[in-house]
Amino acid sequence: MRALVGLLLALLLAGGALAQSLPKDHWRQPLAAQGKAPALWEPLEQSLKPEDCGQCHAEQYEAWKTSLHAQALSPGLVGQLLDMTAPETRECLNCHAPLAEQAQAFEAARRQKRAHDPKAQGLAAAGIACAACHVRGHRRFGPPERASGQTGPSANDRPHGGVFRSPDFSASEFCAVCHQFSQDQAINGKPLENTLAEWQASPFAKQGLACQGCHMPDRRHLWRGIHDPEMTRSGLEARALAQADRARFELTSVRVGHAFPTYVTPKAVLRAETSDGRTAQHVIQRRVIEKDGEWTELSDTRLLPGQTAILEIAWGRARSVRFWLDIHPDDFYDHEVYDGLLAALPKGGPAARLIAKADAEAQARRYRLFETVLERP
């Protein structure tokens, strides 16, 4: 009897855990259209616009507006989408503007020959909008209740008919649909974006520190990454050492839960310049090229958690050495994509203007960290 009771209890607990999980198709791409909202709902409840969500969720909305998620339908992306077919466009929008309603809005703007205009793009211009994560079939989904930790469905007399709360929102796997490419897209054994797998192999996964712990601290909808100097600085430790015959600059990945940088887009460069004019550098980057539809990895010098990059330069006649770290968050697009597009696109056309804007933005986003001057001992 005791064994039977134990078995029943285990089944009930397992059933409770399953009941708290998101539906298996929550991230099935492309996302299905929401369908028609309940007729009794107010227009604000029916809306998928982030600014309407912000009427009640002001703190989350204000943070989201500052994030790259809100800018995911960027000029660089739209400049490429203008010459793509609708199916090709939807492949990109699956992550950059995931809602079916956003794809419909973008195609409506294309039919009007105004897809380059954010005002004409409608909901698509919102990029990764609130509903991309939180709304399916007009049902609302979210993380466990903050104060009580309660999961599962809330009372249906609440706005939107209540919310279904799941711990899945706090799991790294929640981010994987866009931040972990499949293994069949691997180059030299590694997908172009391999962030979840990198995290799973890191000490942070063993400690139970998920992506949200760093990128959404205290549930803030910020998603800061390598474009943000303070976020980047917080994950790295720099040391400058004056040795008898040379100067040494060390950069260690101490609080980055994946490879630094995780994607092929950014480049980080350790640099040195002596007082007598000599220079040295060490590039931290995964370099890939695409030619005739085939991708090749040229090098991969990224830092895994705990690893250190080292740059050394002999003193020679110098009395001092200046060290610093340059971050180019959009390097791959800046040099491998935009330059080629600008050379090929019709001058002055909508696509060329968007790509030129994206190119200027990529250059403006470069920044410098850990600059220091080391005196010769």
C-alpha cells in the first residue's frame, strides 16, 4: 500500500510539473497567427502593440524600448529584406519580428512599396515585441509570480482572461530558438550561433545561473550584451603587467556564460602601443566567410569561460606602453556584408540608403575598454 501511495504521489508531482510547462509548440516556428480575440475584451486587451502593453506594464515597456530586441527590425535587416521573397523574409522574421501578424504587416507594406518605411511597417517595426514571448492564441504567458512563486493558470477574471505562469521563462532553453542554431548548420563542427551549447558546457550552467540571470537581471527587459560597454566590462577582467623585458596585457573571461564573443558578428581586439611608436594586437573573434553558398571558418580565437587572452610587446627603447581593448560589436556586418551590398545595390535606392545607415551605425557602436598606460620598471 505504501509503495502504491508513493507511486501515486510521484505521478501527481510529475503531472503538476507538466501542467506548469509551456505548450510544446510555444516556440514552433513560424509562430501561428493569434486569431480573433474574445469579443468582450477591450481594444487595449486585444492589442499586440508594445505601447499598448506598456499602459499596464510600464516598467517592462520602458526597459524594452532601450533594448536591441526593440530594434531587431533594423535598417541593416530591412535593407536586405527588400529584395527577398516573402518566404525568405519570413525565415529572417522568425527571430527578428516573430509574430505572424508582423510578417503580414511587413508584406502589406511591401505591396504598397513602403516596406522601407517604419511607419508603414506597422507592428513589424516593433521587432521582438512583448507578444513574441508572452502571447499565443491571445492567451498570456509569463514567469512564476514574483512574490509567491506561483505557477500555472491564474484566475480567469483577470485582464486578458488571466495569465499562465511557467518556470520555463526562467530557463536558458527559453532563449534557444533564436540563440542556438541547429547542428546541421555547423561550420567546422560549430553552428554559427551556439550560445546555449556554450552555456551548457560552462560552469555557470552547473551553478544554475541561466541566461536571464545576466541578461534580464531582476526580470528587467534589457537584454544587454556586447553592444553595451558596462555589460561587456562586467564579464571580463583585465591586467597589465610590467616585466623586465616586456609588457604584458591579459584579458580573462570571468563572468561570461558562453564564448566571448558568442556569435560571429563581433570582434574584440587587444591593442598595445609603445612610447617609441611600435604596435601589437591580438584579435578575439570567430572569423567565417561565405562564398558561393559555402561557409568556411578561418579562425576561432574566442575565449571560453575562464580562458585568458595574452598580448605581449618588448620594451625595446620604450619607456611606457599603452594597452586597451577595442570592441567592434557589428564587425562582420560592417565589413563582410554591408560593404558588398553597398557596392552592388542601386545607388540612392531605399535598400542602399538603409544599408548605408546600418553601416554608419555599426561604426558608431565601436567602443574602447580597459585603457591603461604601463611604465617601464
